[in-house]
Amino acid sequence: IRRKRTKVFSRIGMAAALVLFCIMLWSATVGRNRIITEHVTIGSDKIPAAFDGYKIALFTDLHVGNEPANNRFIRNLAERINSEHPDLVINAGDLINIQVNELNEQVVSILSSIRATDGVCSVFGNHDLGIYMNRHSSLTPTENTRQLAEKQRKMGWTVLDNETIYIHRG
């Protein structure tokens, strides 16, 4: 009986390991490149009627330093955002993974193609603040963040750092 029980648990363990391996493989290949679009309608008496149908596209955690050199995912993301014809686009942080040099000319060119009636706004995430940088880096976290903000402004984005902007309609 003991040998039979050991055999059953061994098979269960092997099956569980196989399932986990398949999930990890899917996540690293297909799942990594999926873009999920969710449409959410927000209603409130506090929102002026002039904003009926106003569309905001929000994306976050791009971590461009983790993307393959062909930048296919970043290109697909920019195309998907533009296909929604948003009034405003918001990058909610973690544009880079570790250091500003991940935002190279090719990536800047792709992200510069994102368009919205009221522009693109961006805020910093924890990765954007340089807190994961190697201590032997030639840049300080402050300088890294300053250069990141500069690159985003050159892309035509509005970088919000403890700031507020107001959008008017009608």
C-alpha cells in the first residue's frame, strides 16, 4: 500500500509540474505579448455633459527594457491605442525597467506616434524613479529620472510630477 501511495503522489507531482511548466511557457511567449483592451464607462453627475463620450486610453508597466529588440509589442501597443482614437492617453508609470537608456531612439520613435486630441500624459512609476539602478551606474537615480522626463517631453508627452492639469470642453 505504501508503494502504491508513493506512486500516486509521484504522478500527481509530475502532473502538477507539467501544468506549471506549461503555464510558465505560455506566460513567457503568448501571454507576454497579449494586449488586453477593456472599455469602462464612468458616469457621474459631477462630470460635465460636454465630456459625454470622452475617451481616455491608459497603459502602464511597459518596462521597455524587457522587450525584444524588434519592439513588435511596443509597436502593436501604439497601433492599438491609436486605433481607439482617444481624447487623452495616460501612461501610468514604469515606462522603463531600470535605466533611461532603455528608452532608445527606436522606442522613442514608436511611442512618439501615439496620438490623442488632448495629448499624452505620463507619471512616474517606481521603476522610472531609478530605485532599481545598479549602484555602479554612471547616473544617479535623480539624473536618470530627469533624463527620462526630458525624453518623454521630446516625444510630445506631458510629464506630471506632483502636478495637475485641467481639461476643458465646451
